[in-house]
Amino acid sequence: MNVVVIDDDRLVSVSLKTILEADKDIQVVALGNDGSEALSLYEEYKPDVLLMDIQMTKMTGLEAAEQILSKYKEAKILLLTTFADDEYIIKALQLGVKGYVLKQDFETLVPAIKAIADGTQNVFGAQITEKFSNFVKKQSKFDYKAYDLTEKEYEIIDLVAEGLNNKEIASKLYLSEGTVRNYLSQILLKLDLRDRTQLAIFYLRHK
């Protein structure tokens, strides 16, 4: 799989390239130094995964991700940062990035990139997921019937919010994985959401 790495610290980006290419399945096709360069490199290479730092001088990773995803909704972006900042995490989730990992968790990078490239799951580091409950605001009971959601769809939403993947949901509800995927597609359409991460946040905000 092809990966583009963006980090304004050249030593970091070269080190990341070395770490990633130690895996025979990964090829780093380009290195960039800022968010604006991420835009041009994504358009040029259309990588399987764009690995990008958040805090950069000319254009931040979040700004670049927003522009890329507005044009290429299928883009798979993994943000890498030294900061587990609530504001950054919320913005990243809202944009629809596929992962958010701390730099100190570099040993998780290869499996995270593979999971994102395969489309099997979104990836958020342990310190990130621990923060979810801290910044999700609870609101009044949400009327899912207003969105024409069925009881089965609500069950699936609940299990997604618990962190189960499609295979686990299928097993729990005695459905096929294909049926679960179809249900999820309909749920996202009805709620006007992009992916299962946004669905989980939506659920927690309205439960």
C-alpha cells in the first residue's frame, strides 16, 4: 500500500518513513513538510493512507484534512501528533479522519495504517479513546423515530457506540456482516453522517 507522510520536522518524517517501510506491505511514496504540500501530494499520488502531523507552521494538519476531505470524501487520513488535545480530537472526528494517534505510540502506526487502508476500522490511540467520554456532552433523550430508524437500526447504533466492529455486531445480532453493512449505510444516510465514528459520537451526544 502507498502512504504519504507529512511532518514539518524533516527528521521525524524520514524516521517515520524508515519505521513504515520496515513492513514489506508499505511504501512511502512521498514526504511533505506542511499542510499545503499535503494537498498537492494527495492529488498527485492518491495514497491509500495520508499520515499527517497536526501542528505545522504554514497550514495545520486539520486545515489540510478539511480541504482534502471536502474534495476527496474517500480520503483515508491518519493524524499523528504529540498532543491529546480535546479540541483537536473533536475537530478531527467532525472532519471524518480515519484515525488519530499520538507520536509516542509509534509502535501502533503500522497496524493502524493497515486497518485504515483495509477499511476494517477507524483507529484512535488508547489515550484518545479514554478522552471520548470527557468531551461528549449529554443532551436530552433523542427521538430516533423522527429519523425513521427501526428498532434493529437502533440496536446497531448502540453496538457501534460500544466499539464493536461489523463482525462482532453480526455475531451478537445473528446477522451476516453484509446485512450489518447495509444497515449501517442506511443509518448513516438517515442521520446524514459520514462514518461509524461520527455515528458513535452522535449517539453519545443524544443518549
